[in-house]
Amino acid sequence: MRLRTLFFLLGGLLVLAWGILLSFTLSAKSPLLYVGEGVISFCLIVLFYFYRKVVKPLHSIASGMDLLREQDFSSRLAPVGQAEADRIVEMFNRMMGQLKNERLRLREQNHFLDLLINVSPMGVVILTFDGQISMLNAAALKFLGYASAEELMGKQLQELNTPLAEEVARLPKDTTDTIRLSDAKIYRCSRLSFVDQGFAHPFILIESLTTEVVKAEKKAYEKVIRMIAHEVNNTTAGITSTLETVGEALETLEEDTEDLREVMKVCVERCLGMSQFITNFANVVKIPEPRLEQVRLNDRVLSCQRFMETVCRERKIGLHNELCPENPKVWMDTVLFEQVMVNIIKNAAESIGQEGDIYIRTSASPVRLEIADTGKGISKEVETKLFSPFFSTKPHGQGIGLIFIREVLIRQECTFSLRTYPDGLTRFRISFPERRPEQQKKDG
């Protein structure tokens, strides 16, 4: 039973006793009855005083508890005129002020952190205890290759059909690793956790290292190539000149020097081959800046296809077109892009060897070019090394073809990937930018 109810019950009993005693007093008119009437009246006054000093402050404090329960930290309690209760009221009001300031500070911090996470170039993915995505920022959305966050909510990373998500899902807890993908992109990924309300919440950080690593690789191999090309070309030029002079001198002798001159000729050809070999590396360093123009994608594809049909015919490889009827416009340097197309089709033909098919497809939404082949495919181990400098799976490969492709496509702001899919086809996909590339703005 509540204290207020007890006070009203006690007051009611006293009033009832006072009424009964009053009836006896009026009939008997005894002095003792008058004294009893006075005592009961005094008790009623004291009870009312206790109600004002005890029950009313308690009622006010109970209202404060309701404010706490509703988290209304802006309201305050008024003093009730009772010293002990007013001390509690003062302490309560001070506590409410502190809670309000703390709540405001936390709200401002959370708002700042939300803004910081949303604009951060580092991808942030927060997971539930079951590994489902509960939040991610714009950078993570871009890295994972999705347009809307709603379609990812509640899903696990291994359910997403992107190479980066597959690699991140394999990361053990509390580890950081560098991931290279088949599209020449490089990421540093961390799978960590933070404690909230006593529980560890997992989250993932994704940082793009592609630009920095590509710049560092390019700076390193440019320096090495220039130094080697200078030394090799100078040396082979001197040796070739000397061998040709000796060969001409041998022709004037009366003795039979045909075998020796043949050896000299082979040495000269070998020197010229070495010079051409190093020149191929040097050409990767000297890729010109793209001169972009707007052209029809299907027209460029057909032009390159006609050039490569002879190579494919010799290997009994079928070259098939599946071009979209829209024939979309794209920004490209036609000379450089045709070289890219030739390299891709040539690599596909070499992967097939003899008797196979190459499919060239275009699409308008998004604007994409796909070259698929029925070759032997690419293993997961090789995928991560494809666009590394000087890496090649061919016995006599120089490892510069894919580097050339990477440099040209990056400069034209294209995104690309090369991997073997579950259906057995190896696909080289190139997506073109929807807007006018920055390089064209500078050149224009």
C-alpha cells in the first residue's frame, strides 16, 4: 500500500473518531470528552503537517523518477520547503543537468563520428554478432561494388558476389592483411572489434592502396628499365658494330670462313633481339598521355577484331561478336585502346592454344566491354599477381603486356578485372566512365 493512501486512511479514521466523540460530547458535555476532541483535532493538524512535509516531497521525488524513466533531462523539480527533501531535490536537479550535458556531448560526438565515417576514404563495415552487415559507409559501398546500402543490410560478407567481399570474409579475427585482386586493385583490410555495453562488436576497415602502390612500382621499374636499357643498348650497339665489321673482313679472306661468318650473323641477330627485348620494356615507361575523343564502342571493337582474325584463324579459334544494338559512345584514345584490345585478344588466343572460342561482348548500361575465352583459365594464386610488374605465366613472357594494359586503362579512368568464372570462361571486363574523363578536360 502506498504511503499517501495510508495517510488518507489514518486521517479518515481520526475524522471518524472525532465525529463519534463530538456526538458523545454534545450529549454528555463531559470535560474529558472536550479534551479528547482537542487531542484528536491536534492529531489531525499534525497529520496534515506530516503529509505536507513527508508525503508531498516523496510525491515530487516520484515525479522525478518518472522524468528519469522517460529520459526527460530538461525538466527540474521545485523545492518543497522541507530541508531534507530540498537537499534531495537539489541533488536530483544537479544530476539531471549533468545527464543532459553528458547526453548532449555524446550526441555531438556520435554525430561527429557519423560524419567522419561517412566522408572517410577508408571503408568501414560494422557487423552484428552473427557476422551480418549492420552499417557501412560510402567508401565501403564503393569498394564492394554496390550502389545502395539497403541491399547489403542483414547479409553476410560471403553472400556478396564480389571478389573483395570473398577475400575479406576469409580474414581471421583481429588481423590485418594486404589483398590484391584480379582488377589490379590493392587493399589493406583489418578485421577488428570494439566493446559496446560489455559486448565485442566486429567491424572491418578497408583502405585502398592501389594508387600509392602503383606509383611506387612504376617509379621503381622506370628507374631500373632506363638504367638497363641504357647499358644494354650501348653494349649491344658496340658489339653489333664490331661483329659486322669482323664479318665483312672475313668475306675478303681467301680461306673458307662461311661457318665463322654464319656464327657472326647469329651473334648479330642475338644482339638485335636483346636490344628489341629491352626496348619493349622501355616502351612501357614511354606510354604517351591519352588524347581522348568520343567514339562509338562497337566501331572500335570491330576494327580491332578484323585485325586479329588472322591470328585466331591460324589457331582455329572462333572470334564471336555479341555487340549491343545501342552502340554506346565512350571517351578513349583510339590508338592506345586498340593496342589494349590487341593485347587482350592475343593473350586469350595464347591461353587457348588451338581450337577454342573468344567472345567479345558490349553493353550499354553500364557501358562495358567484355572479352571472354575458353582457355585453360587463371588460378586464384595467379589472379593476385596478374598486374604485377614483369609477372608472366608464359615460358618466355616478359610480363609487360598486362602492365601496358593497366597503365592505359587507369589513365583513361576505366575500371577492369580479369578472372576465371565458375562457368569456365576467363573474362576481361572493362567498364568505361560515364562522365568526361579528367585528362580530356586538361587536354581540351
